[in-house]
Amino acid sequence: MHRKNSTGPRRKELLQALGIFQRATADQLWKLTRPANRHDKLVRETLLDLEDHRLVRIESVQDDQRQVWVLTARGHREAKRLLQPEGIRLSALRKEEYDPGPGEVLGTGYDDHAAAVTSTAAELTKAGIGHRLGWETEVAHRLAGGYVQRADLVMRAAAAGVPVLLLEIDRRTEDAHELVHKLRRYADWFRLLPADLDDRTKRLARAGGDIDHEQRLWRRFYPPTGREGTPPLAFVFADTTPDKVAGTVKVLEEAGRRHWCGTRYDPGVWEGVTARDHSQAVPVIVTTLEELREHGADAAVWRRLGRTGKQTLSAALDNPDGDALFHRQAEAACVTAERRRAADREARRPVCAVRGEVHRRTLGGDHHAPQVLEGRRPDHMWDMPRRRCRP
């Protein structure tokens, strides 16, 4: 049966999406490239057409009969040409592996973690958060000593109010304290300084001084977040139970508090200010892949560490107890302090008795003679100014 040659945007979109994620099923590609469609029929037809042109191939078939598609070497070269102008890093080529006995193609290179990563990106894209070229996978963050912390996903969705978001997908194959170590390594990377920074600023940073984010190394790679703090980090848990997720989040909150929690302002300077300084904190949010699928990524399925309840993504990343609250409370504290100082000055100011002299004039009425003003002046006296005595 002859299929229509899909040389239009569908073919380009699928090659770009497969070039970024490399391993994906038809429904995941459908959500990434055509989230407005109600079914994946168009994506399946385009995949079959690309298979005829030897640009894609089926790597394996899952237990639920979903087919895992990857790029061939020829498709990898074409996807590289499509993505190179955009500056998006291409995933590694999935080479075909054959069983030495019967000579059949082995499909063992696909794992559930890759499925969870692609599904997370697909659910966010379906909700209008991010787009197919706004994703990068396995992004390396190099630390001192040659260690590299790789993010499973990096999303750029400025139109959705999230200029940058780093995502770690966890299927509970790692210990909860290993996630705390990942959080610590991200915090260490956000504090790195570029090598060409001036020596004075480097000395100030090593002494614990307040260094602007524009002078940090991470600003060479990521845009400004638009909020207080470093780029946010999201942990998405997949294929696990709510009890395990709750236990892991509790460990993250307790053991990683110094990385995600903002600091208090000096109470000796700012009396009555309850706002927190989030400028050097790492915003950490958590959710599950099951909640993303059931309610959508734009629903209230995200929880910010240190808060109770779930919020939308934008609300979870905002800091209502941060700079905005600080400016309001600091202004109120300044007004209160000024009023208190004025009252203290008034209470300490001495009041002296003065002699007021009134000259008689012919004003058509009699005037009282001058008298000493002691205590409260009589009602019939003219309202005369009171001089302040020299201390």
C-alpha cells in the first residue's frame, strides 16, 4: 500500500524530536510535536514513511505493544543538519546490535529511565510548557576535580514564565541521600566563578561576600531566571509508590535544607521582618510522572520544598516570602522606627517658662497686661509661639 510522502513539517518535526531524545514511542512523539492533535495517527503515518526512506527504525517493542523508534545513521545525519543551526545538542546514535546466533536485531538498549525522561518532556510540552527545540538531554555540568553532574533534562520555556528548569527523573533506583548529593553538586556548580573574573571579585567570593549572579559561571550557559535564586531544580519521580515519594521528599527537605532554604534577614537590623533571602538558594520542586499524566503539567501538581500543598509550576517557583515581602515589611519597619524615634525625641525635649510681652495698641478693645506663662496658658491668652531652650 502506497503511503503519502511526508516531506512537510511533520517529517522535520519528528526528525528533530528523535534527534534530541533518540528513543521514543509514537504517543510520546505525538505529544512533543503535535500536542493539539487528539490522536497520534499522523505521527504514526509519518514514522512509517520515514522508515521507508531508512531514516528511522523500530528498536524494540514494549510489553504493552508500544514500538520504540530511533534514528538510523542516515536519519541521524539529517537530524544533525536540521538541529545544528538551532544550537541543540544531538543525542548519540543508537547503533543496531545483532544476536551472533540467529542474527536478529537486539532491542536491549532501551530502558525505562529513557522512557520516563521522554514522557516527562512530552507531558510538559502537551501542557504548553516548553517546545520540542527547548529541550536538551544529558547536559553536563563540570565541577572541580573532573566530576561531571549531568542533568536528565534542561527545559527553556520563557513564554511559559520558566526561562530555565533543570530536571532529574528518578524511578527510585537511587537512594534518597544520593539525590541530596545531586542537589549539593548542583548548588556547588551554581557557585562557581568563571576563570576570567577579576581577582578582587574572586577574593570577595571566597570570603563569603555577596556576588551577583551575573558574575557566576552559570550565567554563561543559562538565561536569567526572572526570580530570586539560582536556576530551579525539579525532581520527577516515576514508577514508584506515594509512600516512597513522601519518604524521599522528607529526606530532601531535612538533609538538603541549607541548599534550598532561604536565609533570615538580620533581626537586629530589620525588626519585624519575616521575609527570607532566596538570592543564593536553589529552588527545588517535586512531582510525579503519574500526576503529570493524570492532571497535566499545568495543573497544581508541583510541590516546593519547604511548603505544604501543591501548586502550579509558576506559583511553585515564585517567592511570595522573598524580595517582594521584604520590601513591604522593611518600609513598614522604617516608618515604625521613625515614629518611635520622633516620640522619643519629643519626650526628651525640655519645656521652659518664657515671658511674653504684649504691647498695647488701640485696637478698639482693652488688652491684658503681660504675664508669666506657667503651666497651661489661660484660654484668653493669645496663642504665642513656644521657644525651645538651649540644653
